[in-house]
Amino acid sequence: MKYIILSIAFFTLYSCNTGPDNSHIFKVEYKGAMKKIMDGDLSTKANLADFQGKEHLYALGAKTNLKGEILIFDSQPYVSAVKGKRLDMSNSFDHEATLLVYASVAKWKSYDIPADVNSYEEIEKYIKETAEKNGINTGEPFPFLMEGVVRWFDWHIVNWKMGDMEHSHRKHIYSGFNGKMFDQDINILGFYSDSHKGIFTHHTSNTHLHFMMKDGTNAGHVDDIRVEEKVVLKLPDVNGGEH
């Protein structure tokens, strides 16, 4: 009897710690780590060609040697790089990554972001709270989308100088193209986790965001953002709603 009670208690504790099992809906995986990049390891950890043909794939990361940004949006690549003084956009899987985080999600559910949610920190909090309310285990990494007109956002496309071993997020930003855009209609892919700092989120954040212009002419890393009422959050639909 004692062992039965202990088994039930362990199962209850384990269930409370892990939350719902969403592995049948999506599974977040990653190759490489930000802390390795900061230590100077910019080598290839994933080949995008290995993911070609995978349905409903969403991924973001950085190219090998930090020579550009990677975004895959519903199995369509948007790989941005700096070529001289111009932006080069590629829709090919013929690229390699030193960091890649990815998941396949067939169906999403939309939530209007409230008007009083604006800053990066407020957005992160809203994403976690909304996910928890809708059956997603926030103790594990999960993907999300944001779509609509944002008030402004800071962005960059990394173009690291070969041989430079002194890495910092600020140096990554200013190594290539960067800037601030206002009132733009964009798609954003993000991954949330409060336990992967230094892996696929920065040490000051629980999210990693990449953007794409709706016309596909620009894509890159989001450093800061302010939203407005027209922005929609999309989370994996654990109940199988509309895509």
C-alpha cells in the first residue's frame, strides 16, 4: 500500500511539473547554441537541405560563420545576407546554419494582442500567459507567430568579420545591416523558452524573434519591438482548429 501511495504521489508531482504533453502537436528542436557562438564556434551545425520537403516547417537561426540570418516560414526559406552594400535574399534550402531552432506546426489559433501590451517584456508575458490558458506546456519550448502592423521594431542582419573572436550581441547587430522600421506589416516567427538562455534565446530574454516583410523583400533578427492593436498572436492549436 505504501508503494502505491508513493507511486501516485510521484505521478502527481511529475504531472504538475511537466504540464500537458503537446509532443503530438509540435516538438521544438535545435542545432547549435548561442553560447558556442559567443565562444567563437561559428561552424556548421545544420544543413537546410536536410529539411527540404518537411511540411509546415518553421525555423530560425544564423548562417554558418554568422554570414546571414535564416527564417523558414511554413516550409518556405527566407535567407538574408549582406553582399557588399546590398541585401541578398534567397528562397533556397542551399544554406548551412551555425544555429537553427525549428518545429513543424500544421494548425495555429489566433489571439488579438490587447492594446495595453506593447513592450518586448509585455509581449513575452502575454505570450506565456495566453499559451498557458490554452493548453500549451510553457515548461517546454514552443513556437509562436505574430502578424500585423507593428508600431516599430529594431532589426539586424549579421555579417561577421572572419577572424574576429570577440563576440557580443551589440557587435553582431552592427556587423551588418541594421535599423529601425516604423508602421510595417510583417510576419514574425518566435520561439519561447525560459530554460534555454544561451542556447537559442539571449541571456536577457525568453524569446528569439525573426521577422519577414509581407512581400518577402527583407527578413532578419528582431532586437526590440513595439506593437499596436492590429497585431495578432498565433499559437499552435492543441485542439486542431483552422490553419
